[in-house]
Amino acid sequence: MSVNGAAIATLISQAFSGLGMLIYVFIRQRRILPSRKHMHYDEDICRRITSYSLLTCIQQSVMNFGILLIQGLVNTFGVVTMSAFAAAVKIDSFAYMPVQDFGNAFSTYIAQNKGAGLVDRMQKGLRSAIGIAFLFCVFISVLVFVFAPQLMSLFIDPQQTQIISEGVTYLHVEGACYVGIGCLFLLYGYYRGIGKAGISVVLTVISLGTRVVLSYMLASRFGTLAIWWSIPIGWFLADAVGLAYGKWKEKAF
């Protein structure tokens, strides 16, 4: 199947999925549909939703812009590096996707308990979330680090040894540092949950800004290894700022 064909098939499948969920709600879960009594304008709620949405848009835009800059730098190193990076990033993203979703769920948990005034439950949940995320990240780091060649072979022909070697180097750097991105996702979730989404934007800027600056400063001297290492350095720097702010300002950590 061509790239265009695959994209069209994806869009069609998503449309049918959404339609199926809509039909299910109308048939089996009509109680969750909004009624006329729910439809009234609340200026304060509208303003808060707009503020949070705008900050989330900014955060996503910053992330995509930073990734675009890194991709542009990677492309200057040739086809081998480009291919290795493309495959390794897919593995990378898939590896920490569960902890990213965990951070989103954690945001809802924090928001609900903050709204209910259950501060003790927020603290207990925070400790549990850190423990679970840490154990998962260590586990997935070991898997990715050990099986990096086999994982690269899922996307790259095993005969393309140069590409696989470069991808393995990337995964060995990233795979040892998933704790950094796991902590960062929890911080994103926590600050969104307590209504301070702006801090999440600041942490995103720190993480990606560090990555971009270090990559462009050091890549000419140290090659692609500087780009690979700049990513976890950005994670850990953003983690340090987020934890310091939470301990100093929010008394959370």
C-alpha cells in the first residue's frame, strides 16, 4: 500500500471508529449525553477552558517546532543517520507511550482530588505515581537497551548494518534514560491537574530548548552522539526545574 493509501485508510478507520462510538452512546449510554438543562453559558468556566487550551496549544507547538529543528540537524548527517533516526524514534515513542498516557491519567486524578479538597489523597497518589512510573521506566529501559538491535531490525533490513548500528547507539542513549521522560510526563500531568498549565509550557521549553541548543552547539564537534545525548539532558534539566518549583512553591515534593 502506498503512503497516500495508508493515510486515507487511517482516516477512514478513525471516522468509522468515531461513528461507532457515537452510535453506541445513543443506543446504550444516553444518560451521559448533555440535555437542555446543561446548556448554559458560564463565563468563568469558558475563560478557564480557553486559557488551558491555549497553553496546551502553545506547548504542542513548541514541542513540534523543537522536533522539526532537531530533524533538520539530523538530516545534515546523511541518509544513514536519517534512516536510523526515523526508525529509532518510532521505537522510542512506542516504548514510553504507556508512561505518557499514565501522566495524562495522573492529571485527571490530581484535578479531581484538588477540586474535592483532598490534599492528603493528592500526596498519596503522587507518591504512588512516582513509584509506578519509575519501575515501568526502569523495566522498559532494560528491554530497549538489551534488545535494541532486534528492535531496529523490525523497521530496517538486517543487511543495513550501518543504519542499525546508528539506531542502536541512539537507543542505548535514550533507553538508559527513560526515567527522565517518565518524570517529565508526571510533572506535566501534575501541573495541568492543579491548574498551572503554564508551568508545563515552561518545562517543555526548557527540555526542547536545551536539546536544540546543545545539539547545534556540539554536533559539529561530537557528531550525532551530541544530538542523542542532548535529548535526555533536556529531560533531566526540565525535571530538576519542575521538582524544584514544586517543592519550593507548591510544597508538593
